[in-house]
Amino acid sequence: MYKAKINITLRKSILDPKGKAARSALHNLGLDEARDVRIGKFVEMDIEAANDDEAYKLADEACSKLLANEVMEDYRILIEKA
């Protein structure tokens, strides 16, 4: 059993209105050091697979078919033994 930890973020070239609003709110709270805030998604998924490579391939397929919009989003997958 493996656990996939997936971070999905908007590509740098895509405007992030949620991130911009969060940055503004942080500045209103006096946290002026906050820069370039980006909001994304985090997905954890348990995967039954024979090895790390197979688990990664399954997580990658899940991202490309459903979890991420590859036109607008990038994703990073970390596979751990559960």
C-alpha cells in the first residue's frame, strides 16, 4: 500500500485571484512580508500497487484524467509507503 501526496497549483503564467486576495488580506493583518501568495489544492490518495513506480503511474494518471487541469495547473506527486 502506498500513499500519494499531490500538490496542485496554478501555473505561474495564470492569474491567481484567490492568491491575490489572500496576499491583500495578509497585508491588512500587518503581514507585509508576504509575497506572491498562490492558492492550490492538496490531495492524499491511498494506492494499492506492487511498487513505487506503479503507484506513481497510477497517481499521475489520476491527475491527468481528473484531479488537475493540465492546461492551467501543474502538479507534484510524492509517493510514500503506507
